[in-house]
Amino acid sequence: DQRNRVVFLGAGGVGKSSVLQRFLFGTYNEKYKETIEDLFAKEYDICGTHLKVDFLDTAGNIAFPAMRRLSIVNAHGFVLVYSITNEKTFEEVKQLWEQIKEARENYQEIPCVIVGNHLDEENNRQVERFDALNWAYNEDLGGGFIEVSAKEDTGISDIFKLLLGQVKTPRAKH
Ligand code: GDP
Ligand code: MG
């Protein structure tokens, strides 16, 4: 039986680990602990379907390009995270999406959600919601865009609803 692997990618410090930790354990930690690679195995029963999901948390920086490539090639779904307070991290999401398109022929069928974290820091916003949404829409990422705060637990569970929504749509056709 199949396990679905959801890979978290994005620049270092944008909050990938914090978003995952908030979603999986309902906790939040102010202290920054750098990630190399962490895998969290979960099982869900959704509408009578048993779903096994492995969440892969990755290192943000490009210190491990081979690991990143491997994580892209093996993924069944992506969560691409940036910080709304840092334009550069949004540019990195765009680059990651280019890498995904290059590495995966069927990228249009792979669920991918774009996540703008640090929504609690609206005062320091550098990436306009409309610009990010517009980019995601033009790239055919459809509804796969959301702004969240791991710190304040805003929008976190919606990330996974969006992800699952994208997973289910193609299957429902069979
Ligand atoms: P990662 O490198 O992408 O995994 O980032 P982390 O999840 O380790 O977070 C880096 C730092 O940002 C940590 O100190 C977190 O406490 C902080 N952080 C994460 N998410 C948020 C958020 O939504 N708002 C604020 N203000 N800080 C956050
Ligand atoms: Mg991390």
C-alpha cells in the first residue's frame, strides 16, 4: 500500500519546521533550530479513505542540492514556503517551482500549495498578497495559495485542506 510523500521546501528560516510542528503537534517554538531532514509519518481516515502521508521537512538553504533534487523527484505533493516579510524568500519559491517543473514531467498533476508564512508580521510585509496569488494563479497552481502564521496558528490547517483538495480532484474522475 502506498505512502504519499509531502515535501516542504523553501528558504531557511521562513518557518517550514514551525508550520509542520504547528500542524502535527499543535505547538510552536520561538527558538530557531536548523533542520537537515526530518520525516514524520502520519495516517488519516478521510471520508472512508485510509491515507498514509509522510511529511518531509527539509533544510532551507542550498547547502544540500543533491538532497533537494532527490526530495523533488520523490514527492507526491509540495508545500513551498516563503515569508511575507522577505521578498527574497518569495523569489526562492519561484525558483523552486521552476526546478519542480524541470524535474517532474507531470508537475501539473502534483498537488502543490504555496504558503506565505509570518502573517502575524503584517507591519513588515514585503510580498503583497495579490502579487503572490497572481503568480500562483498564472502558474496554474489554482487554489493552492494561502497566507498563514505558525506563531498565531492562522491558516495552518487550511494548508492541508488545500493539499488534500488537490489530491482528491483528479482521483474523483476515475
Ligand atoms: P525553517 O528554517 O523554514 O524550518 O524555519 P523555522 O520553522 O525553524 O523558523 C525559523 C524562526 O522563525 C523560528 O525562530 C521561529 O520561531 C520563527 N517563526 C516561524 N514561523 C513564524 C511565524 O509565523 N511568525 C513569526 N513571527 N515567527 C515565526
Ligand atoms: Mg526547518
